[in-house]
Amino acid sequence: MRLKTNLVVAVACVLWPLSSFANVTPLKVAVVGGFSPTFKNLMPVLSRQMSKPIEMQVLSIPAIQSELKKTNFDLIITAALDHSATFALPPDLKTMVIAYSPVVLWCPDPEIQMRVRINDTLKNKKIKTVALSPVGTPMGDLVREQLVLPSHIQLKIVPHALSTWQAAQQGDADCAFTLLSLARPNSQYQFLPHRGVKIIAAIPKNSSNADAATQLLKLLDRPLFRARIQHYGYS
């Protein structure tokens, strides 16, 4: 297999709400790319219930790791393999598992037929490029651990699950390994068997707004928000 690497660091910042709470310091949250669309959808209700604006920045896992000892964020939301210890988080941090997600192979082209097994699907010569996150990320490591890609497939390496989905959506890759929440409701996806990814929140030691971060975690643990998270394809 020839490895074609195109590593891009994508950063996005979202602030909610834009006009209310003008004099209130926002809660700054770093979110791993794959979970960021779901968290963005939750931000309006979380902000209203907390009476506090929330600022979200989308980062790759290596970038999140480097932020753990800094003071830039009040809350970190990252990812880990679902059967492993907390991924690259110091054991003395306050953490909470928010959700679990299967990893899927998603192919937007309806002419690419999904076979019974992923290995058989990937033998399709129409699949020439597959987007995947780097070595050292939970999804990237999981795929590399379970699958040997056919020699005709090139990998397009991008920072996280959201950017793998974007690569396939924009035609820069034929398929993508991504999270179920991003592939739905499209039917052109196939589950990676046995294991998935867990989404974990952690409050950095140097958080300047630890009380508000704790309040947000308690909200996410309520049935209302758990139901909303499940609605987006998580368990």
C-alpha cells in the first residue's frame, strides 16, 4: 500500500450566543473534530441553561494534548478507544465519558456497493483514496489495527473524523473512515466491527473557569442531553 499523506490542521472557532451575556466571560471549550458538530448543536441550550456564553474551538487530538497543561481552555473534549484507558489524559484530571460511537467506512458514491465485510468492500477498484486520521489518534489507530488496506488504495491523512468526512464529501477521497454521527442518515456506510471510540471530557488543572466547566459536565449527564447526544448517533 502506498501511503499518500496530506496532513492539514483545521481550526474553527464558534461562539454562542453572539449578542447576549456581553459582559460575561465565555466558557472556552476545545473539542475534538468528530464530536464538534454535535457539541455545536448543543451549545445554544447549554448556554441558556448556564446563563453563560460558550466558545468552542475545534482541534485535532495532538493539539488538544498540548493544551492540557496550558490555560487557554476551561474544558477539553477529546476521544479514546472504547476499551482502553483514558486516551493521553493525566490520571489526576477530572474526567467524564460523554458518549460512545462506532467507527464506520462511509462512501458517498452510490455506485460503490457495500459488501458484507469491510475488507470485501475495500477491494472495489472504484475506491482509490480513503480519508483517515493520523497514527496516534483513536480512530486512526483502530483502523490500522483491524484492517490491511488493499495495495491499490491510497490514504489521505487528515486531522480528525470531521475532516475525513469532509474529504469524502468534497470529493477529495472516495471514502472515509469516520464516526457514525457524521455518516448518518446516508445509507452508504459500514461498521468497523467490535470496537469504537468514546468521547471524554476533562477539566484542565489550570482551568480559570472550573466551576462553570463542572456545571456543563453535569448538564451533559442529564437525561435530556444524553437523549440529544444519542439522537446524533452516539450511545
